[in-house]
Amino acid sequence: MTYRPKDTQERILHRLKIANGHLTKVISMMENHEYCVDIIHQSQAIQCALKEVDNLILENHLKTCVADSIKNGREEEAIAEVMNVFRKKD
């Protein structure tokens, strides 16, 4: 289990709820055959919200899990794990 300060946890959940709201809207827009560009704008809002979620989670991970791993002599493992996250984006 990863430690997340209450404010970080709340910020992450808030962003996820925003993304969920946008996704619900996109589904509705698709079902109602709404204008393509409007749907794209909503989709971009989802991606932006999820990117912010990733950033918040990564920041917390670096401050907690990675810092602990480095203190305990597992720096190579911690660095490899984080780098692997970025390699998967390609």
C-alpha cells in the first residue's frame, strides 16, 4: 500500500471524477451523434485530466516510494521502475 497525504489523495480523486464526467459526456455525445469537433474537445479534456492524475501520482511516488527505496539502497531498482513507466509511453 502506498502512502498518499490526504490532500494528494483528494486531488487525484477529484481529477479522476472530472475525467469520468467528461467521459460520460463523450459517450452521450456519441450516442446523440453530436458534432465531431465538440466530441474531440471533450476527449481532449479527458486526456488532460488523466495526464494531471499521472503527474500527481508520479510526484507522490517519487516523494514516498522512490525516496524510501533510495534510502534502503535500492536506487537502481527504483530508477528502473520509473524509467519503465516513461518507456511504455512511446
